[in-house]
Amino acid sequence: MASSEDASSRLALSNIEEIGPATEKRLKEAGFRSIRDLLVRGPVDIAEATGMETGESVEICNKARLMLEELGIIDKSFVTATSLYSRRRERISTGSKSFDDLLGGGLETKAVTEVYGEFGTGKTQLCHTLCVIVQQNKLAGGLDARALYIDTENTFRPERIVSIAEGRGFDPRRSLENVIVAKAYNSAHQELIIEEAGPVIEDNNIRLIIVDSAVAHYRAEFLGRATLSERQQRLNKFMHILVRIAETYEVAVLVTNQIQASPDAYFGDTVRATGGNVVAHTSTYRIHLKRSGKNRIARMVDSPYHAEREILFTLTERGISDANEGR
Ligand code: GTP
Ligand code: MG
């Protein structure tokens, strides 16, 4: 399509004056392909990849931001509340009408949503269901797009994609084709995958990124108090890259987080999301999943504009469903 070619030529690295052929080559070798990647990875990574001074990489990053503003891909630095209010928010249906209502119409693009809860509460099922629905057209709750699934716990199941698709009357073969899976073997690998995701997102029309789970590797690798600050730092960087990817590539990002029982019930809530405050503070929206007999409860937590409320849903062959559809 001519228009997407136009867009990709306008996003070429060489449109930035300071990026000569040698610098462009080094950036490409380090996985930067377009102006979007400059903004996603930031000045420190640019300096590392090219050996340039940070002053210069900051300048390059600023130019990248201005170009993306001009193209209307990201918000300008100073905007009226009206334009923020009317900005286009696209959504992906979760498969349950009440869950969609809780989110204000479905999982939002250009935002990072965290879903946390104990084992078996449906986090992974939600991830699989969204992967099937994002492929559908708008009427069916999707965005006619593909999903990128970053699997850190080895719990991605192609069989579930098939059964969810079949249960909803969608072509299972096509559904499998439209989910790109990246298995992350450790936290460093998980970071590498996300740093190099830009070209994959562009080439494959990805509008949904799943990270299931965002914190498992960090929790396993960084044990004890002594390593806590390094863990938080690394997780913080990872989460910030996700936020910038969500914004610059206009995708919806869903991360899962398991909770541990907290020994001090002093603050009332006996469970706490792991990853400390890092994931909580970086996510745009947070959803807490709990059991309620055979059903599940989803609660919107700490949202700046959603009412703090809960809804009931259920897990079926078709993935996430409304509680009254449960069998
Ligand atoms: P952890 O990753 O262990 O923290 O758990 P999770 O929150 O990711 O749980 P997950 O999404 O894997 O949910 C597992 C639950 O989903 C099971 O206990 C079942 O209740 C339900 N489930 C999974 N597959 C099916 C299915 O095909 N049919 C039905 N009815 N339920 C299913
Ligand atoms: Mg899981």
C-alpha cells in the first residue's frame, strides 16, 4: 500500500540529519530500524549502540519525538485537554461484555494494562482470548491485527488458541497463524526481545503485545534483599520500554503478574503484586483477579478515571466469558 510505504519512508532513520551512513549501520546492527525505535529505546541505548556522546543522542531522540508528533503518532508536548479527551482510543474485546465494561470498552491501545492475581485466576486465559479476538474485525471486537505473545513461564498453549477460536466460530488455522510467540528464557532475553520488537511489530501488523508473566524471571533470578535494587532497576527499564512501545507503535500491552500471600495483613489487603511498585506505577491500568466459587472477579484498581468496581466473569472452553454463559 502506498500510504504505509510513505509512512515507513518518513520514519527512516536517515531522515535525521545527525544520522550518517556509518551511524545508521551501527543502529541497525543494534536492532534500531525506524525513528520509533529511537524513541522507544532512548538516548542511553542510542549512545551505547553508536559510541556517540549522550548529548548528541539526546538531540537525536528529541528530533525523533518531534517527527512522531508531526506525524500525529504521539501527543505533542503541550496539548489542550480537549484534544486529549477526543484522542482516538482503540479497544480489543476481552470476550466478556462485563469485563469490557470494566475496562471502558475493552483493552486499550497506547496503554499498558497489568493483570494480577493468584495462580489459576485466569491471567493466562485472558492473554489467549485477547490473542484470538484482536484478529477479528471491529464488529467482532478486534482490530484486524496480529498478536505478539512473550511467554516467560512456558504456559502459551497453541491448543487453547484453537479451542477458543473454534468456540467462537473463528477459523482456528488462521488464528494460530496470527499469533507470534517469543519464548523468553531469562530476564536478559526478555529484555532483548522487547528491545528488538519494533521491526516485528511493524512488519506483522501487531496491535497487541502480551507479556505473561512480566516478573517471573526477575523474581527467580534476583533473590534476597541484596539484589532487590538491581531487580527493580531492570524491571523498571523493561516496563518503561513497554510504555513507549505502546505509545509509539499504537499497540495494546497486557502484562501479567502473580501475587504472593503477604505475611503482614496490616494494610488490609493480604495479597500484594510482586515486582513491588515498579509494575504498578508504570502500568496505565491495573486489574486484580480473584476467585469467587466457580467464577472469577475482576476489580479495577487505582485507575485515574475508572470507578473502582468489580465485575464477575467465568473461564470456559471459549476463554474469558460472561458469568451467565458459564457451563
Ligand atoms: P498462574 O499462571 O499459575 O499464576 O495462573 P493464571 O492466572 O495464569 O491461570 P490460568 O489463566 O492458566 O487459569 C487456569 C484456569 O482456567 C483453570 O484452573 C481452569 O479453571 C480454567 N481453564 C483453562 N482452560 C479451560 C478450558 O478449556 N475450559 C474451561 N472451562 N476452563 C478452563
Ligand atoms: Mg498463567
